[in-house]
Amino acid sequence: MATRALLAQLAAQFEQRGGPPVVIESVGGVDAARRVQAGEDFDLVILAADAIDRLIGEGQLLPGRTDLARSGVAAAVRQGSAPPDVSSVDALRAAVLAAPGIGYSTGPSGVALLELFRRWGIEDVIASRLVQARPGVPVAALLTSGQVSLGFQQLSELIHEPGISLLAPLPAGVQITTVFSAGIGVRSRQTEAARAFLSFMAGPQATDAKRQQGMDAI
């Protein structure tokens, strides 16, 4: 889901430049990987780099992954709420400890966030206040519904959501970065077209779109 807006923008630009039409279905990364493993037909899949590597190793994707973008995690609160200080590691830790509810996502960024709380030694203290968004559900929905007061998700997933106020990316030293990559399905019937789209998405012409969607080029 973190790449949804970016992929839609790049697909439109690719078609405008004469490329073939691209149909993209955006679902949670866990669900996407399961569908690939279940043998669903597709040409391309875009997931976190480690998930692509696993699917290549399982023989579900052709050898060789294409890295597309680097994505970091940001913090957010419900619009109108008093924003806590998250500008330093100590301030972020204090904000997490003070929050009555903490929202986080599925996938690699959520796993890494829980690991950060473990390193800080606060996982047990805040365990009852942690709320994980279901696959495909943005953390922003937890904030706007009042289920949590402080939310963490990749900036690309928070940046366009209504009803929330972005605070800042996680500070240096604890920032969680995910590299999103693509692989071609072993049963793809349009391998050359898929490679052309991959080349476009990984090229310099896609850099501005990545920045607009809260990501960085590789």
C-alpha cells in the first residue's frame, strides 16, 4: 500500500510516453506475497526488497530484482490534536510513553517499529496501548477514528491522508527505511513490457514522482 500513489502516477506517465497500459492492484504487502505464493497470474509484483528476494528464492519470480524507491517512516496525530515533540530520539521515546494509544502498520516498517520499542525497553509498558492496523487499512484511519493518539507509518502512506497532521519523519538514528523493489512473475505473458515498465520506474525520469509521494530514488 505504501507504493499505491506512486505506482498510479508512474503508470500514467509510462502510458503518456507511449508505453502499454498498466493495470495495478494495490493490496497489503502480506496479502500480495500470499497471492504470489498461491500461484496467481501476474506480470509484476512490487514489495519490500526482502520479500522480493524470498519470492525469487521460492521460484515464484524470475531471477533479479529491480530496486525502485526508498521509503521512511513518519509520525502523525489526529488533525487538531496538540503535536508532541518527536524531533529527537529522546523526545520521540517520551512521546510514545505518553501516548494513550499508538498505531502502527503491518509489514516491515511495523515489525521494525516494534523492534525499536524492544530496544528501548518499553514494549511491555506500552503493549496494551499498541494497535496494529489491519492489512490494507491506513494508520491514519486509526487516528481519525480516535483509536490511537499517535501513529507511525511510511510517509508515502500518510502524506495524502485527510484528517491527520504529519509531525516529522523519525529522527536520525531510529529512522526505519524500506527499499521497495519489483520482480517479474515466472508465468508472466508480457515479460518485455514488464521490463520496459521496470526500466521506466527505476530511471531518472521517475525521481520527481518519488519525491512528490514521500519517497526517495535509489
